[in-house]
Amino acid sequence: MDAARFTRMDEGTAEDWAIIARHSMDHAGRLADRVLAHLALLRGDRGGYRVNRYEHSLQTATRALRDGADEEMVVCALLHDIGDSLGPWNHSDIASSVSAAS
């Protein structure tokens, strides 16, 4: 079984925590794929605007790049609306968390 066996945190063994750590590292290693998948979700969402949120995100990142922004700022510009599908009322908080983890 490739899962921890405990049902209460205080019952976890070293073996259990090693299994959890391995899964956590695997999950963290796929962060970029999940971020790009969420960015792709913006493709069909116009939200009443002339361009969809995906195009808007690309435009924003392109403008930052052309303006000479550093790599971190360009990534933040690209991802600034990524949280719209998860938290439309606080998407900026989600985007800043994702950008900080990237």
C-alpha cells in the first residue's frame, strides 16, 4: 500500500511520513503543469470583454516584457488573472500566491 496507514496524525510512523513526503514532492513537482492548465482555462472566458482572459494575460505579459520588466514580473503579469476560475472575488490573492511559488 502506497499510502499512510494512520487515521490520526499522532499515530503516524516514520514510514507513513516518508510516504507522505514522497507524494508531496511529486505533487509539488507538477506545479508548473497545473499552473499552465489553469491559465488555459481562461481561454473561453471573456467576462464581457472583447478579448478572453487568456489573451489578456498574454498581452499583459508581453507588455511587461517589452517594458523591460524582469522575469518575475513577466511571470506575475502572465498569471495575474489565473485565479479567476478558482476565486473570482479574490483572484489577485490566488495569483500572487501562485506567482510566489513559481
